[in-house]
Amino acid sequence: MSDPTRPDGPKIIAIANQKGGVGKTTTTINLGAALAEAGENVLVVDLDPQGNASTGLGVEADSRKYTTYDLLLDDIPLGDVVQRTETENLLIIPATVDLSSADIELISNEKRSFLLHDALRQRAMDEFDLDYILIDCPPSLNLLTVNAMVAAHSILVPLQSEFFALEGLSQLMLTIREVRQSANQNLRIEGVVLTMFDARNNLSTQVEQDARDNLGDLVFKTRIPRNVRVSEAPSYAMSVLSYDPSSKGAQAYRDLARELLQNTARIAA
């Protein structure tokens, strides 16, 4: 149960885009690692039944005894669900394919859209002394993603630098608007981050220009480059910051974390 008497907790950011392959999980893992490297205490909530964020942060499938499924649907103590990762200051609630059935099971629950909201605001969360919670959403606008939007303070949208990239945003923005009107009036868009960016490619440059023309200051200054090290890191169950700390990909995620921290400080001022 959530506790309305608790002081303000960590900043909760849902990383969402209903299109697959745009870099949601990659951004969740590496932004989380970059924030942790900067000294922030971070929890990643893997809300994708594929469990790629869990794998990418080194949580083997056989060690996922309790998962986000249990967090949402079972009365499991929070300490049993949260796991440490190899990265200092970075925790995770892992996921398995069991989560794919959660949508069906949630439908009959009258609080179905608020389960994650309440789970992340229970008093037991205080012992982790978190600064940020990053929610890795599935590549669809289903009930799990709605739970993330209801739970979050803001939405971070990865946008792949490809043709038709902006067209997929309209449905996402519509869903955000509906959640604002019905369940979370304070939900805001944290920003849009361009991923898989290739400065040598005219299409990437055009997508960036279109995004900045249409979305203005919502687009982060930082661009995540198309980088071999970023692609390789998950196969070693590591963030790119651990796998190759000096790579362009690692530096880009440090820049993104710095920009996010500046935005947070500016809003708080």
C-alpha cells in the first residue's frame, strides 16, 4: 500500500515508446548506470516481459525468484524483490516472461492502473534511499505501460533517428494526455532523446531537425550515437559504461545523465 504521509520520494521516470527497437532498454540501463556513476542511488524497474534490462544488468534468469510480476500482483516484501547489480548504487527489480500474463490478470483488479504507483510509494522503499527510479516499459501501450505512466513523475521518450520516427509519437502523446486527465494530472514529458544517431547520415540530421522544429526544448541536447560498444555491452551483461568507459556511447550517456540532473535541479529551484 502507498503511504500518503511519506515525504517526497525518488524521482520516477518511465522510459516509453510503443515502437520496438528504439533504444528504450539500452537507454534505461545506461542512463541508470550513468546516474549511479554520478553518485545517485538508482532503481531500475524492468516492466518488459522480455526481461532485457534484467539480462543487460547481469541478473541471470535463474536468480529472478521474485520479479515485477510479484511486485504488482503478490504481497511479497520489497526487500525480496529488489536486487543489487554489479554497478555500485544501481538496483533492479527484474522481470521474466511471467509478466506477459499480468495484463490479463490486472483487468479484473479495480486498482489495476495504480498497482505500480502504490508499490513504489510504500514505506519500505525508504530504506533504499533512492534518488531516481527508471521504469523500462514494454514496446506497447498496454496496461503495464499505463501503470508506469500513472506511477511516474515524467516520461522520457527515446526516438530512433530513422524515417517516420515522429509519426509514432502521436499515439504516445495521446495516451499521456489521457493519463493526465484520468489518473496522474502532474505527469509531464521529461524529454525526447535521439538514439542511434549517425552524424554522417543525412537522414539522422533531418530527423533531428524535424524533432527540434516540432518539439523544441523537449528534445535533449545530448544525442546517443550509433555505437558498436553500446550494441556489444548487453551481450556481456554490462552497461556500456562498465564495458568500455571511454567509448563515445558511454560518454553520451554520461552527458544525458548530466543534462537530466540539470533539468531536475532547475525544476526544483
